[in-house]
Amino acid sequence: MRFAITKCHGSGNDFPMIDARAIDLVDWAPVARALADRAGPVGGDGLLLLTAGRDGAAFGMRMFNSDGSEAETCLNGLRCVARAGFAAAGVEAAEASLARSTATVSRDADIAPGVYTVREAVGPVGLDVQDWPMHVGVERIVDAPVPPLGERRFTAVAMPNPHLVAFVDAVDEAELVAIGEVCEAAPDWLPRRANVSFVEVRGDDRLYVRTFERGVGLTDSCGSAMAASTYAAGLTGRVAFDRALTVYNRGGLVRARAGADAMVTLHGNATWEWEGIVAVDPARGIAGELEVERHAGEEIAAWARVVEAA
């Protein structure tokens, strides 16, 4: 099969994206594994699909991690899908359907010159870990240990994908990876796994987030982790609810705000890198010949200036 793809990123979280509204394919997992393979011709943190919306939504999104598993949401990816959806539907604001929820998305004022920016509002954030499910004998974990993970204190939130957020003085990547790998193994107490983030609070309006992402591993950027960290920071009193924050990661940044009503808003980039055609053998999960038809050099440069300034 040959697919038209857009290579895009939100805050450095990069993806091939396919307009799948008219494609009759049941199993996208092998396509995701082929296209998101860093050793292949495309590479990325996962695969994004623009889909038809459900229940009156203008469009929808599906997101597959690089291991082929489907995520409940991906907020960096949602901004990219929203940009494509706006163009397809001829709108600049819409409800978008996700795997198990919906989100409100709209074209926003550019966060920097030449940087296409989307506002996304999600929630309410879920706090009942039995919905994940997480079997640790409690309903909520707020700044408390998760017994199988030792003494490190976490706040557990669902965006609706599950997140364990720990606030630290300085990120220890070795510890983060070790905890992430325990969760990635899908133990009996956490059968659907979880994203794990270490977060540094840098003053009263800045957070730095480093994430071990379910189905991906240690990643430069995870939008739902930045949203989860923003809400967890408010919930635990580390920052004020309804305060505008800048949330950084290795891939870049977003502007964020969390409310006491458990709603979170992100403002961030949806940057095109290139557009092209790629051949994929779904039966073997292998990507073949890639033809790049257009490079978005100006958009790439505009985002690079944002990262340099950060």
C-alpha cells in the first residue's frame, strides 16, 4: 500500500500523519510500527490518523504508539491532527473525537512568528486509578507512594491516558527509566501500563517535564504528560490553579493552564516538516520507498528559533 503522509510535530513530538477518512484498513498497528520505526525511512514517536468525527464532531483522531499499541489520546499529536482537520472541514474551531473522549480545539494566535498554533482543551482529568485499572488498594494517589514502585511520591491522573507524575528537585533519567520499565512490563497491578514523568518546578510559572512514555520509552516530548503535570502541580499546591504556565521538555514548550474544575488547556505548535508518499507492506510491517514532495523549511526554522530561545 502507498500512503500520502505529512511528517509533523508538536513540541518536538514527531509523527507521520495520514488522512485515513477514506482508507479501508482495519489493522493500523503494523503500519504504525513500520512508519514510526526510527531505523526506517520515516520514523517518529507514533502514527497519527485523521478520521471522521463521531457524534457530531467535525473530525477525529486515532494515535498509535511506535510499538503498535493504540493510545487513548496524544495532545501534541492532536494539535497536528486539528490543523489537518481544520483544513479538511474549512473551520478554525471544532470538537474532535478521540478514542474514548472528545477535546475542543481551535486555531490560536501564534506563540512565535511563523509557528502555527492550536489551542486544545481537555478534561475533566480523572483521579480514580481503579479506572486505569491500577490495583494498589486505593482509589486515588495524590503526592503519595505507589507501593510497588518504592518510596518515590507520585500523583496519578488520567488525561484520559494514565500518568504517574513525580515532582523532583532534578530529573534523574536512570531512575525515571527504571520506574518506566517496571510500568511498561504491564505487571498484574498495572495491566494497561502507564506514562511516567519526573517534573521540576522552576519558579511559580514554569515546569520542566521528562517522560517515559507508554509504548515509546524515554521521549523528548509528551503532550498529555505536560497536561497531566500541569494539573498535578495545581492539585498538590505547587502552583496556583488557573495560572498561565510555560511547560518545557527536551522538544520545546507549550503554554498551559489547569483549573480547579479539572480542565486543562494547552497552547502549542503544530508544525509541518514535509509531505510525501511512502510504500508500506502491512503484512510484514515494513516501510519501503519514500518520496518527499515538499519540505516545510520555513516552519522548521521558525520552530528552531523557539527552541533556541527557550
